Amino acid sequence: MRPKDIRPEDIAQAMGLSTDQVWAFARHIERCYKPRRMQWDGKKHRPIDPLHKRPKRRLRGLHSFLQRNRLHHRAAHGGVRRRSCFSSARVHVGRRYVWTRDAADCYPSISPGAMQRELRALGFCHDTAKLLTLLFTYRGGVPQGSPVSGDALNLFFWRIDQCMSSMAGSQGLRYSRVADDFVLSGKHKTMGERAVAKLERQLIDRGISVNEKKKKLIGLQTRSQQRLVHNISVSKPRGTAISRMHARDALALGDKYVSACRSLTADSIEAVAAKRLALTGWMHYCRQADFGPARAVKQRLDAGDRHVLRKLRANGLSSKKNKWWIVHHGRGRNEPRRLAAVWRKRMQLSEERQGTY
């Protein structure tokens, strides 16, 4: 379905509402959000606008509708099904020069007026563009925490993606984007510099400023250094690789996990389960690259699990399918806490028995 064919009725149907209800929902979007909170995302402290459960479910329906109709440019890899930062990095594997540009404070910088202008320029009818703008924006910008935030960015940057893809194709360059992270790569420095200068002008015309700090650090990467795209190494011509820094962090966490499992106690089992969750995340992250320490991380994960299960059996404890680390708040299941409580109780009974003798 093309933008000009989409009507408010289609959006209402996707969200499971009537047309009048979807307009009321959009006009009072502030009621859907919980109070803003600050959350650490890597090294950055981001403002997050979490949604209440029911409005979030409605917006997920809109997200599915936008994904089904492929309302994103082919160069967009963030917020798109079956795509990720790894699929974006693969576009630039083995290229001699890599240029990266990151938008500074992108989400709050996209005003409702700018969003509506971009939607109209893409061909959306006036009423559809107005409705989508109300659903996409909150507090004067695009909120971080909404299911449709990625779709909003993909539509807002669609014309930039089209312009840069066309320019890159005509000059032997490659272009991709993940959220507000723009990447160009190629064999000729002059052509790349010209293209990235045009990209910066396009962003400034839309009221988006470039992150100067990141531009200075990794704005241009050459063959003399490890070339990173979204913190993924693209230096090897045969495929993507986990960066040296991330590989070191993953293996260090694996060693800490094994050490913690060897000295497991009732008081530490919950902390060890949290450490295992983080290590599992690293393992799945590393598996997405063509080269990385995924196997070594998996070996440390298995070694730690063997130590834990040995300790639990020695104390007469067991867990369903040996999954001692499972925490499922929705189902009220916290296996590490349950095991810790039973472990402490058995220790207490053992001490009481020894005291009676």
C-alpha cells in the first residue's frame, strides 16, 4: 500500500479502533504515557517515555501495519523486521573508507510540524499525515519508548535515504542507516566526502544537527585502522566481526561468571543469575556476526552452569529442566529466589540439628 492510498480508516482498523476513536486516541496521546524516566543506554543517559499497557498494544497494531506495508526505505535497517545493525554493517564489509554521521538529540529534535511536512512530501493525504503526526509525536518530539518510534524515524528520513542511495549508487558508494546513525562507504575518498557533505546539509535543512564529538572520533575511518559500523567491525572482506573491545568485554564477563559459579552460595545465586542473563545477551549478540567469540562465550556459559548444578545437587536442590536461572515476572516465577530461600531453610535446619547434638 502506497502512502497516498492510506486513509485514517486503515490506521483505525490496524489499531482495532473506529475512526472516531482513533482520532480521540491521537488527540489525547498524553494520557497514554507514564511519567518520563531516565535510563542508561550504554554510556548515554536517555529520557524514556514508557506507555501504559493498553495504548502500547494499540500502537503495536499500528507498527505491524506499517511493517506489513513496508513503509520504510530499503536503506533503512533500524526498526525493520528481519533487519538489524548487523545487516547494515554487512553493506559496508571490506570497504576502504567508511564515513559515519550520528544525529545529535535526534528524537526530541523532530517537531510535529517537521514530521507532518515530511509525511505530506511522501504523498500522505493531509488528514492521514495529521493523524500519524499526532500518534508519532509527544512533548514536541518523537518519544523514545513507543512501538512506532522507529517507524516515525524511517518515514521522517525516507527522502534523505532516497537521495543518499541514489547518489551513492551513481558514485560507487554504499549507504545504510540504523535509526539516527548514517553510514557511507566506498573506495574513493573524494566522492565520499562530497556525499557526506550533502548528507549533513540535508540533516541541517530538517533541523537536525550532527554529533560533532562522534564525527571527530569516527567520522572517517580508513584501512589503517579497525573500521567500525554501529560498533561492528567491517574490516574483514569476508564478513562482519565483533569489535576487539566488545570481544574483550564478553570474554571478561564469561570469566567472571565462571568464577562466581564456582563460589556459589544461597546469598549470591540471584546475582549470578543476573550475570548469566547478561552473558547470554553477549552470546546472542556475538552469534549475529560472521566472526566473533560466540563459541568461547558459550563454553564459559556451559562451564558455569555445570558448576551451579553440581552445587545445587550437593545441597539436595533441583530446578525444572535444570533451568535454575529463569525469572519470569509475568508468571510470577523467580527460580533463583526460590532456590535461595529453600537453600537457606535447609542450612538453618542443618545448623539446628547440629546444635541439638
